[in-house]
Amino acid sequence: MSNNNMKIRPLILGAFLLTIATVTVAQQRGPRGGFPPRGQAGQRGPFGQRGQRGPDFIGATRDALNLTPEQVDRLRTMLDARVQSDQAAQDTIQSKIDALATVQEKSPSNKSAIDAAAQALRDAEQEPQRINDKFRSEFMSLLNADQKKKLDAIDQQAGAIDALSRLGVIGNGPGGPGGRGGRGGRGLQPPPPPPPPPPPGDSAKITRGKELFFDKKLSADGSTSCASCHDPQRAFSDGRAVAMGVHKAQGTRNSPALVQAAFGRSFFWDGRAVTLEKQVLQPIMNPKELGLTEIELQKKTGMSSADVATSLASYVRTIRSTDSRFDRFQGGDQNALTPLERAGFDVFRGRGQCIGCHGGPNLTDDRFHNTGVAWQSGKFSDEGRYSVTLNERDHGAFKTPTLREIARTAPYMHDGSLATLEDVVGFYAKGGHRNPYLDPRVRPLGLSSGEQKALVAFLKALSGDVKDGL
């Protein structure tokens, strides 16, 4: 890196902090577009004050624009007022979501009451933007002509950084943990794009793969097929906490849904298979699942194990979820989601921070995270990804599942330990289970009861039509 670039980088950081202070960038704002909450005494605050968390906004702004001491004092007063106004607005939004959830729960057929509660929420959601506009106007009136020119140059730099971050050229790439998350009201992440169609496959292999998938002769005792653990009526999951194989043998992990498997980068909860061809053979030859040897497989099918793998993988790639109400909403049908579900979508990509791991068209980052599910009695009941990589950071980490068809695939988590979506949302709202390797993004969210209900309602709208085969 050149010396010039080394000089520009602190200026760009100052630009980020300044644009955050004027509420044009979402990433370091509060989950709904507000500023970070107050922290412990002795910590540096968001506006250069002790007793609050966050970067030194005032110092960065002062240095970037050469503010005078008088301007700094005025800016500090403006920001203090802004924090109070913004917090009041967020509290109002939260209370309106709670009210909407209560009406939806107690009077689901009372359309006028639901519409009134939804309108009250929409009205409340406008207040942060009004606060933002007022603050920005006051901030611009604070600056002289030269400082406004500097601000304009900084804003252009910030826009370039934003674009490069989204492209993955700098930072952690699109949707990564360090990505800036886009701009917009309430600190919302941009919505995910619609899912792509599955890749084309050989029709003969797909047809043969589907036959094999449902054929119980692929098991040692003739009692079980792939479909026993991956039932099409359950979005190709099985409804059990952990899988059950031949001779009623119990496995140790939940059977994951197979929808959108065509787009996975690795398979199984621990990611030990890097292709579907490698994945499909392991259950067949696992003594607790289908229980065949490779020779038995070849005798029963008249095919080589490689051909069996290719056929099954070709079929599994066709299993997909389409036309959910959420997809229709994303396509422009504003009535596809109820007001409560729309509020839940805002929680999903805002305060709930769900989109950090469940982004993209398939609502998964396809990575591995320790949420604390496996941490029991001071140790891991299942090491997860660590058993594959032996990397210290992978202790207790499991693959992020797709959220498409999530309402059909209970129970949840790698061990099926959470029975309902309400349990899952509650688990994350409380910050998971603390352990030495907990993903830093898993922390208490402070979601109200109404926000949790709204989020569950949205998750249920992610179910559509499950299709497979040709």
C-alpha cells in the first residue's frame, strides 16, 4: 500500500463516522437506525463521551472537517438531543409492533383493528426519518462553505467505499460480518434477492436418482429409504429431533431439509462433504442410517457407487422452494405479507440481525457458527465443525440452514433441541448459550414480545411450493 493510501484511510474512517453521525449509513447505527445504546462507565462513547459505547464521532468529525471548539460544543449538544429523540422514536416503534401483535393474536378477524394498528406502526416508522432530516439540516447550518465542500468530498469517498464493500473488493465482502449493510431508514439491511433456478441436469440421471431416493432396498433391512429422513411433505426433513435409521437405530443429529441443496458449498451440519456426490453416499453406508456396504449397494442397484452418487445428487439438486408469499412480496405484491409479517421482516433485517447469517437468495450464508446450542454443562455435547477442521475457532460451530420452508422443518438446530420457531427466536433473543467460542454476533437482542411474534410470523411466510424432479 502506498503512503498516499495510508493517509487516505484515516480520512475515510472519519467519513464513515461522520456519515453515521448524520444518519446516512446503517451499519454502525442502532438496529432500527438509532445510535448505539449507553454502555458501562469508563468506555468511550459514540460522541466522544465517557460512559457510552462506540467510536468517537465528535473527534472524527472535528478532525475531518476542522471544526472549531465552538462548533464542537454545538455539535455535542445537537447529538445529545438527537440520541434522546431517536430513543423515544424507537421505543414508540417497539410499542406499536407490540400493539399490532396483540391485535393480530386476540382479534385475527378484526380487519379494521389490524389495519388501524398497522397504520399506527407505519406512522411511527416515519419519525426516525423526520429526526434525521432535522438533524442533518441543523448540522449543515453549523458548517461554513469550506467545511461543506470537505463534507461533499468525504461523502463521495464514503459512497465509493460502500460500493467496493458490496462488491467484496474491500472489507468482508457482500453480506459479510464487516459489510456496511447498505443505507436506508431504520438501519435495515437490504432485502435478499429471489432464489435462482436450480442448475440444469441430465434428465435420465434425475429420473433414476428420484427412483433411488424413494427405494427402500437401499437399506440393509428394507425398511428405510432416503425419503424416510427427507420427506417431501416436510420440505425433505423428517420431523424428528434426530434421524432414525435401519433397525430403528437413532442418530445424533437432526435431518436437515434438502431444499436449495443445489446451491450449497458443503453438506451435513459439520460440512464434512464438499459435494452432493460425496454427501449422498455417506448415509447409505452409515450403519446407523441405511447400513449398506459398497458391494451391497452395487448388487442391489446394478450400478457402481459412483453412478448411484451421480444419480442421487442430480435429483437432489432439483429440490427447491418456490413462490412463497415472501417471494411475491419481493416481486412487488405489497399485499402478499400481512402487516405483522412486514413488521417481522423489518425485525429480521434490523433489530433481530437475522440477515447477517440468513441473507442471500437462499437465506443462508452457508457458513458455520457457534450459537451455543451444543454447550451443555460446561462442555460441548457435539464439536460440530471442529471435528472436521480441528481449527480452534470451529468448536461447537454448525452450518447455517436455509430458512426457506422453515415452518415445515421442526424441530430445529443440529440436535432438534428447539421444538418451535418461537423457541428458536427466543433462544437468539436471549443471546444463545454463552461459551468460550460463541460467535460474536450472537448476543442479547432486547426484542419485545411483540417483535418476537412478528418475527415468527415473517418466518412462516417463507414457505411456498416445494418442487422436485423434472
